[in-house]
Amino acid sequence: MSFGITAQERGKDVFYFVRWSPLTEADRWTINAKVPSVGGIYEIYWMDDHKHLRMLMVGDTHYGGLRSELRRLTDAELNHNPKVIQILENEKIWFRYSPTDSVAVMEDVVWFFRKTYFPENPGVCHSGRYQRIYMNESAPDNLIWVP
């Protein structure tokens, strides 16, 4: 299975299909060995005491690529956010990603996910190219997470 994002335009609408990488436990060696240095989107989770995955963040990266961004965000020595550092130091961290080289696609997809996960404040804007954005996902894992 190859990972990535494809799009099909229909008039002023777009249908994105996101193929995620397998959910992987974050450590510097795994990220350096397996994550490509290309642009894309990512989701980062932490596992609570009840073995439930909790979303830590969803985002995109183009400069430096997925490898360096996931390393920076999942390593307590490289992250500068005190709230996140506490989670990184005390919990198991998991991630998945989907590469793409289009900044506009990243904007649309991350906006869609953040608008779905955090409807009161998605914190990002879409590209403005389409009237409606639709999403379909495929992942090798049956991911269930709690907010």
C-alpha cells in the first residue's frame, strides 16, 4: 500500500482520498528510519491509562518534511511547548502520516480534519479553491481515538 492524498474535482467541489501510513509508536530511531523527508499531513496521539488513544495534534508540514517535523513534535528534548513536553515525557506517543507535495491540498485536508475534530475552533483555513470539501480515508489500522 502506498500512502498519500489524491483528489478528484467535480465542479466547485473536491473529493480527497487520504491513505494513511500505519500507526507507529514514536521514537527518534523509527522516525529517522521510516518517515520520508517530504511534505504531508500527520496526526499525533498519546495513549492514556485506559489504553485509549487521545489526539495530541493534527497538522501539515512542507519545509523540512514529515521526518523532521515528527521528530521535533514527538521528542521532549526538541519540543518547546510545556504542556506537550509533559505528555511526551510521561506517555507513549503514536503517529501516522500521509505525504503530498501540494500546500493547497494540505491546507484543505488539515482544515477538514480540524473542523471535524474541533468544530468550535479549527485554527486553520482551507485553500479557498472549492465550495465544498469531502473526505474519505483509508488506513491499515482500525484507529479509534477519544477526544
